[in-house]
Amino acid sequence: MEEQASGARAFEFHGTWREFAPIAFTNLLLTIVTLGIYSFWARTRERQYLWGQTRFIDDRLEWTGTGGELLIGYIIALVVFGIPLGALNFVVQALAMQGHDGGAALLIIVIYLALFFLFGVAVFRALRYRLSRTFWHGIRGGSDAQGFGYGLTHLWKTWVGGMALGLMVPWAMTGLWNQRWNAMSFGPHAFTSDADWRPVMGRYLLYYLAPILLVGGGVVFAAMFAPTRAQGTREEVMQSIAVAAAIGYFIFFVVLGLIAIVFYAAYFREVVSNLSLADLDFRFEARTWDWFKLMIGNFFLVVLTLGIGFIFVGYRNWAFFIRHMNAFGTLDLDSFTQSTTRRPGQGEGLLDAFDVGAF
């Protein structure tokens, strides 16, 4: 059987916040009562709903991961990586107290490099786990790679990307995205990714130069409009300067955050639009203004509800992602046989240890 993905949207999301609300509030209550332990099962319930409300071409997705897998992965990550790194931290302090500053500095560098390596491994294995638990037409994805090679690449590309005063960061980001997805597959077909860093370089330069322009503009503004002793007492002048500095500090980070969204919107369109699976080409169609509405909506949702609204952020992010995803090309369902990649036995525990989302 052959399905045509062009024309109608390939991805659709059918969920509503009214249906999701009982799941979100129950998860919040049980997570509080169990002192956080239920969070692994809460995440599973949330994914079961979000995946189940997502249709790709002619069938809905299915999340088959379990809370127990996530808990086991978290425990393994703490025992295998967290405890040794904690012990090394005590060794650093002992060396410093004994006057071995050179040895302590060397060990700090080793820990620093190890964290970059482990973070890369964590991102790779989290993506592999999520593909292995995502089913469509009874078929799943995955990867046979363990992620250690990707961890090394993440280490050196992050380091090189920071060289040249950070100007190679887009090159590192797109290169890592390509390597990560080129190691993944769904059914018998491998993903192919060929994103290019050059189309997003202009927006990155805008983000890169923004702090310089903002600080320079602030200095010029202060020189022109700073209050003087002739406008009040010394205390009044100092209060005016403090208020102006606080407002300038707030404006600096708000504007920088908005410019970061401008860059990330272009980056995400570039990487997703160069991702393929068999004869399917993916597209991400959200513009910068769409990202602004998502981020501003999430911000006010959390602030105006005193933090409780955070339980809906995952729902909003997933709905935003699916509603702007599309795919073009042809899909031969008869060629989609079950994946033969190894199913990981535990969840994205290492990424949980870093407290970072993978998607």
C-alpha cells in the first residue's frame, strides 16, 4: 500500500486542554504527595495522552514507555555517573586543602570534560529511547549506536564551536543535529539529515552582536540622560541611577531572549527541513512570530497562575510542535517492517540527571 503525504497535513493534533487538565492536575497532586517519585509515571501518562492524540497520515502514534523504565534509568545514571563525579568533587577539595593546586585544577578540567561528554551521551540516548517507545502502525524506531561516539563528538565540537569567540556555534549545533539523526531509524529506514549552518548565520550574528549593541546603547543613554547633583540630593541621584540600572538590566535580558528566539526559529526550521525518512521529507513551518506567541503564552501562563500553569507547558509545546510539522513525499507502508534495532531497557535517566529536556 502506498500513501501520499502531500496535500493534506501529514501531522495533526486532536488533543484539548480540557481533556488534558485532569491528567495534569492528578499528576501534580500525586507528584507532591510522593515527594517527586511519581514524576516518572506522570511523564508517562502525559506522553500516552499527547502521543495518542497525534495522527501521522492515517494512524495515531502510541507511547509504550513506562514510568518504571524512567525510574530505573534515573537510578542507574545516579549510581554509575552521579556518585563517581560527586566523589571526584571531594577529591578536588582535598587536593586543594593539601596545597596541591595543580592537581586540583587538572582534576577540575577532567570533570568539566567528562560532563560535556556525558551530556552528549544523554541527549543521544534520550532520543534513541523515545524513538524506541514511539509506535506507528505497530512499528517503532531506534538506533543500534550506544551514543558514546556522539558524546565524544559533542565534547570536541562544543569546544571548537566556542573558539573564534563563539562564531562557530551554529556550525557545531547543525553538525551535532545531523550526526544524532543520521544514527536513528524508524522501521527498516534510516533517517538522513543534511542541515547547513550557513542559512542561520545571519540571525546568529544578530544574537551574537546584540549584547554589544545593548551595552553600548545603555552607556550612551546613561551619558546623555544620567541625573546630576543639580537635579536633587545625592541620595535622590543614587536612587535614580539604581532604578535606571535595574530597568536597563531587565530590558537587556528581555531583548536578548527575544533575539535568541529569532535565531532559534530559523535554526529549527533549517534542521527539520533537511530531515528525511525514506521518501518522506519533513518540514517545520513555524515562523518567528509563532515562537514568540508560544514563549510569551508560556511565560504568562506560569506567572499569572503563580507557577501552577507550568503543568500545561508540556502540552502547549507538544501541540505547537505537531501543528507546525509537515511531511511531503510518498510512503510505501508495505516497506515499513518492524525495526531490528536493540530496545534500550531503561529510560532517559542520564538526561534526567542533567535536568534537561531532550526534545
